[in-house]
Amino acid sequence: MDEARTRKSIHLFDLDDTLIHTNARVLVRDAQGGTLRVLSTAEFTGYRPADGEVLDFSEFSDLGILSRGIVVKYTRTIIDTILRYGTRSEFGILTARADKKLHAPFLIRLFRSLFGVRLANEYIFAVSDARFSGYKDRAAAAAAGVPFSKLSVSQRKALVIAQDLVGRGFNDISFYDDSRENLESFKVMRQAFPHVAYRPHFIDPTWKARLQEFWDSGAARKTLIKGAGSARIILDHHSRRSAEMESALADLQAGDPIKLDTVPVWILCEGGKFYLSREAVA
């Protein structure tokens, strides 16, 4: 059979800070219900609760907060590009949020109004939904496996992709997420299902995570593969020179490094190539 006819693909998006920015927060409570700290979605990505701490996700069930969210421009551009070149792929949502019944109608309307895309309810997965977790737990019990509700968010997402997408015949899966941990769990499945094309995409539209990773790595330099395009994004979010973007880029191309305001990192341009650097060495 023609390979093109057997290909079944889906573009799967995380919700918070990948598709939409919201003000929803994770509350960390003690055993008595008192609030110990408040985490943004970015802070929660790397947070590990201590013994006795309880995570409260109630704000993520607030449809009002979600509806006031802002669609991430970077991700919207990705979806527009996919559609511009034509696709027979499905689109889906894979989120750590709970209460799919509450969120699904809004997400379906969002995709229809912004992109003219039909987002099927069956491809919206909320891995913290109590009903969904209960169903998965019963299946795990029957197979003598680890309960779904006891897995980490990244493990749950990977299991959903394996069972609910590969299990339905999808063999070309693109996953977009702002958590590298989620993407690493996703990539592990290459060993279990070598016939499936897995395409992980790290969403970091402001370069916040990548700049911190560069600094933490200790490397002296990092090449900006997309050159001036990446330099524009970084300057726009991390430098006061964003107000004079063309002048800033001209200075870089003339050999004048620019130090960022949010991290102790410089942008350099040498021989027409742009770099991140720990030092202002032109």
C-alpha cells in the first residue's frame, strides 16, 4: 500500500505556556490547607513538592482565567505554517489540567475561530481529570500495572500518546510542549514503537529557558542557528535595545556586542553569524 496513504499524523499541543499564557497559578499547601507558596506555570515545571506538601490546581479549573489567556504568538505561527502548506493531520491537546468536560468546548471554539480547524473532542486529553484517571487506573489494575494517577505528569502524557494515539493507529506524532521533561518522556517511546515517527518540539517563545540553560551549561558560546531571527526574539524580550531593534542589529553586525538585561549573557555577531557568549569578545 502507498506509504502516503498509510500515514496517520497528529499535531499535539500542551496548553499552558505552550498554546496559551494565563495567570493561573499552582498553590502549594500544607496538610492543614494553609498556603505555603504560589507558583507560576513556569516555576511549577521544575518544582518537586516536599513531604507533606499538597498541590492545589483549582485555578486551572477556572474557565474565566483560561478565556482571558493570550494565545502564544510563537505557537500560533507554527499552526498557521502547518495549515499554509496544507495538512491532513489531526490536531490535539495534551494538558496536565483537570476537568476536560469544562475546558473542551472552549478549546474547540478557539481552534475553530482562530484557525478554522476542527479540534475533535476525542483528541483532547486532560491527564489530571479524575474521570480519565479513574478509567486509566482500572485498566492498569486489570493489567497489574502502576496506577495512572500515581505517575508523574510527564509519564502520564507519554502513556496517553502510546495508548490513545499509537493505539489508534497514529504513526506520525508531533508534540509541542514547554517542558523538556515531558518531551524526554515522549522520546523514550521511540524504543517501544520504532515504526512511529516522533517529532518533539520545545516551545520557548521568549528564549527564557534556553538562555538560562546556556548559562548553566558553562559553555563559552552558543551559535544562534536562525541567526538574526533568533537575535530579534532575544533582544525583544531581554534587552532595552528592543525599542531600537534595527539599530541594535546594525550595531551587532558592525561588531559591537550587546549585553542582555535579564541574564549575564552577550549577543555577538562575527562573520555574519550570531552567537550567545559569556563574554563581550568580538
